[in-house]
Amino acid sequence: MAKNLNFFFDRDGTPRARGPHSETILMTFLEVDVQGSEYVCHDLMEDITAIEDQSAELREFAGNAHTVEIKADGITIESLEADPLETYTTGLKHFREILEDWEAFILGGEDDMDDLDDLPQA
């Protein structure tokens, strides 16, 4: 897993992401737009591959609260809910690694949910 990231399921079974303040938009994107969908992860990784192998110059994704623009020089995530507009940029490699980690996390979700049974009850 990418350093300084923490993926977990809350008590309702919703996948959550926490990381450095500089990656808040990315973490929110994972929670709100990708959610628990391996299909969204897969589609975004296919978009990255299309850019890397130069079969496309630009790919875009529009989610619930963010848009993503994928180009050879990296990705830009824009929050649709922030005023003023907030953006996050990173390289293709980093974005792919985060998506791969998120996908592995959500696909292994049942195992992670079992850990919640060990938490003290309030």
C-alpha cells in the first residue's frame, strides 16, 4: 500500500480512506466516486493504460463529486463541490498505485469487516 494511507471500513461497511492532508481530494474521490466499485477502479486503470500506450491523448471521468482528467503528464482531480474550485494533481504511476491498493482493499473487504467485531462496543 502507498505510504501514509489508511483504508478501512466504517461500522456501516462503507469503505473509507485517510491520508496526508495534501491528498485529501484523492481520499474523498476514492470514498465518494469510486466507493466499493471494482469496475470503476478497472475502468480508470484502463484509461491510464490507454494514455501510457498512447492509444489516447486524454481520458476523462465524471463522478458524483469529482471530475478526473488523465493525460500523459499526469492526472487532475477537480472537486465539483468546493468553492473555490479545488484540484489535486499527481503522476500516472502514483494514481495507478492508489487505485490498485484501493481495489485490493475493497475486494478483500469481508476480511477487513471481520476486524470490526474485535473493536470494543460503546
